[in-house]
Amino acid sequence: MMQKVFTRPKTLKDCPTHYCPGCGHGIAHRLVCEVIDELGIQGKTIGIAPVGCAVLAYDYLDVDMVEVAHGRAPAVATGMKRTNPDKIVFSYQGDGDLAAIGTAEIIHAAHRAEQLTIVFINNAVFGMTGGQMAPTTMLGQITATTPQGRQADGQGYPLNVAELLAVLPGAIYVERCGLCSPAHIRKSKAALKHAFELQMNNAKGLSLVELLSPCPTYWRMTSPDAMLHIQNEMTKVFPLGKLKG
Amino acid sequence: MCGNEAMAEAAIQAGLDAYFGYPITPQNEVTAYMSQRMAEEKRVFVQSESELAAINMVFGAAATGKRTMTSSSSPGISLMQEGISYLAAAELPCVIVNVMRGGPGLGNIAPSQGDYFQSVKGGGHGDYHCIVFGPSGVQEFADIMPLAFDLADKYRIPAIILADGILGQMMEPVVIPQNAVRRTQDAGLPKKDWALTGAQGRKQNIVRSLWLADGAVEQHNYDLQAKYRQIEKNETRCEQTDADDADIIIVAYGICARIAKRAAQQAREQGIKVGCIRPITLWPFPSEIISKAADKSPIFLVVEMSCGQMLEDVRLAVAGKTPVVFWGRPGGGIVTVEKVLEKIQGLVTNPKKK
């Protein structure tokens, strides 16, 4: 008798995604769904999709979801969680959404110690609009709007949002992980699970897990090279590990 | 009570679950009042980091089916336009109070009606409307609040209460409608089965405003427009005073309507037949009533604390049947009874003068 030992998480819908080959969103979606399944919170979770490549996350994640204006997810989440303290509210945001247009919202949600779980996908580029520079873009990285490679002089340095948030008393758990190897992916899942558990346990503050995520399309790399790029290059600028909590 | 406090208490009595706001003059009494009373009622009050955040907190609470509102004044309302467009697109009910001040830009903190266009023509991007009320006294400011929540829920649409600095600040005796909580179960309002409450035992709910499939946004727009036509048919509200036999009909809303009515009364005492039409809903606009009144060929005098914004809707309704003239003051200048009366007298001696 054959035994089924590995299956799709219940919360992850059985459908093809629109993501490019080698994109990290598929891995991140799956991890979030595995965690929701394992914690048994599918029926009480409300998710927030960002503006960006993951705008259609509700087509893949089988929980109640809302799609909101670019960067405003932490404010929307605040409105939801304050009025529904018994629900589990999470936002899923990219680096354009969270680290560029939505910096005020994420900082103040953390500052108010909102009881939220934030999944922050950092792939160092604006994906959906065609590969433009993000605040997290690496120095020297070629994008649609940094054709010569990002220069600190005039285009600034990569923005380390997790470090910024970690100093706020209202942020109780901040960890950066990478979706770049099986071991790192397991660590990412553990971090996500902890971030959801904190909210389930009514911990008084905001949890954020930053996931360094591959974008082979706009990094102009093969998928294996993108994984290596995270391990060998991105982690120099965005060191992995727990920053708080 | 001042108008701001009366309206705030009326919202609480109408079952407000959550208030989100950011300080701005001349509506600060609302935020202060809410911070105290919402805590007493064990409901939600959050002072946000910006008006952008406030309107998106409203979006979040509304998406879960709660009764929610924000209040602000002109520059803050400009910041909220992105959120209002999303609320309209996602068909989320809420109430937004604008206690208008002088503009454009930072302007001043004096009363104004300069945000009429922004409120009734959309304001943010895309083809949409909000229901817009223009109360003309503290009592009406309070009375409209439960109605605004009900209509917002009924039609899944943001409702705007367009007040001004005078209404917000002035004190009048007021009776707050008590326990005016009308919810789905007892008031014939539709069930909020679309709300995000956790998908326990049912299919996933999605609140969205992005429709990528070919023709989907077009269809969504047609659906919205069909809803707007229903609202125009069912919810247009307007008050007429002595308009039937009038040679001059003043069209004014909000505080200007009270000033206009007083001027009309004084004109009648001088033997000039003046009447008033006061739109209570600015969108939907009482175009048909104005159009019918125009058949009797009075002169229409539009009075506003702006350079003439509602004027355009009156002209559209009158459609050239009879002259439409304007008197108003922009940028925080207050309209007076004497000036309106002077304008009326001028129309009698020289009716063609514009």
C-alpha cells in the first residue's frame, strides 16, 4: 500500500500561478500556507495582498483576503485587527510596497505595536512594473531605471528596513531569512510560524519576517544563479538572522 | 454642543465601531471627542500617522463589515482621495466627514465650500461617486449621521458629509438621535455576506479593486453606474422654501442655505418674490427639481462660499431655460445676508446683469 507522505497544503489552492519560473513567491506562498495549516487558523485568518507581483495572492491562498492600495497594507491591517482582535491578520508585501511607498505605514504600525504579522518579500527590485530600482536594490545592480547599475551617489544605498524596525519597542519579533536553499527555506518557515504564533498568543506587538527572494527575470540570471546570488551577495548587505525577539 | 461634537456623538449612537483620524483644524473637536467617548464605549479609536493611513484603516475596518468613519478637513481630505477611490471600487461602506476650510493648498482655517467639485465629481481617480450630504445646521449634521451609515451599508458606498468650518464650530441646541443603530437584521439593510470575517465554514471572501481579465473593469464600471442610477432615483434629498411662485430662486447648501433663506425672507418683506432650493444631497444632485422649477422661468441665484462650483450643476439642470447668476466668496470669506439681499435687489432692477 502506497502512503502519501507529501502533499499540497490545504490553504494553497490547486492552480497554476502567474509567477515567472524561479520566482520566490511560489515558495513563500507555500510556506505561509503550510504554517496556516499547521496552526489550524485557515478559518480565522485575514490576509492582505500588496500591489506588486503578489497582488493576486488571493488567487492562490485560500483564506479571506483583501487587495489594498500600494504600501497601505499595515494601515488596512490596523483597521482590521483593531476591530477584529480574535482574527489573525497578516500582510504580504514586497520591497516596493513596504520599503518605498509604504515606509510610513509599516513604521507607524510597528510604532503603535499593532498585533500583526508581516511577510516582507525582498527581491531587491520592482517586479510587476518591469524591473525598476527598489530601495533595496543592491549597489551596482542593473535595473530598468539604473541602467548603469545603482550608484550610491544620487540613487542612495540599499535600505535595511528590518534593522530600522527592530529598534522600535513596538516591533517584538524581526527576523531575516533567505529563500535560497532547502536549509534556509526550513528556517524561513520556522520564522513565519513563530510570527503567526506570536499573534495567536496575543503578544503585544508587530512581527515581521523578511524573506530574501529570487527574481531571476529582473536579475537577468538563471534560477540556480539567483539562489547563489542571494547566498553570496545579498546576505552581505542584508545579513540573515534574528534582529529582535 | 458644537457641530463637530454633535456629529461625533450621533455617529456613536448610530453604532460606529471604529473611528480613525488625524488632527486638522477646524475639525479637531471630533478627534478629541472620539478619543474620550470611544474608549468609554469600549470601541476602537486610533489617531493615525496621516490621513492616508486613516482612510486605509477605515478601509480595513469596513472590509470586515464594521461601521467605521474618519473626519478631516480639506487638505487632509485631498490626501484621502486615493483611499476613497479604492473604497468606491471595492464597494466598501463608510462615512467620511469633511469640515471644509479655505483653499487651495494650506489655504486658511476659515469656513469654505471649495471642496464641492472634489466631493461630488469623484475626487480620486476613476469613474465613481460617493453619496454626499450638505447639512445646514448642527441638528441636521447630527440627524444625517445615522442616515449616512444606513445608505452606505445599503448601497455599499462611501458616504461623505460635506460640512464647513462654521457648522463644525458653531454651537446650537441639538437632540442627538439616540441608539440609532440600524443593522442588517432589523432594518432591511442587506446582509454583509461579502465581509472578511475568516472563511470558517464557507468559501473564501475577497475584497478587491483590480480586475485584469479582458473587459472586467469595464463591466465593473457598468455595475457601479447601475448602482449610481438607483441611488439617484431613490436617495435624492432637497428642501424647497417658497419656490413655487418665486421670481428669483436661490440655490444654496450648507451654511449658505441658512443665510440665503434669511435673505429670501427679507426680500419677501420688501415685496420681491424670492424662494430657495436647498440640496441636502449634493450627490445625487436634485437636478430634476431644479429643472422643473426652471420651467416657470425664475432667475436662479446660486450662492456659495467658493468661486462657483455647485453653480455648474445648477446650470446643467437649468439647461439654458432661464438665467443662472452667481454670488459667492472664496478662500474662507463668509457670505452675509446683506450681500445676498443686495444681489437680489440688483437682479430686480437689472435682471439680465450677471
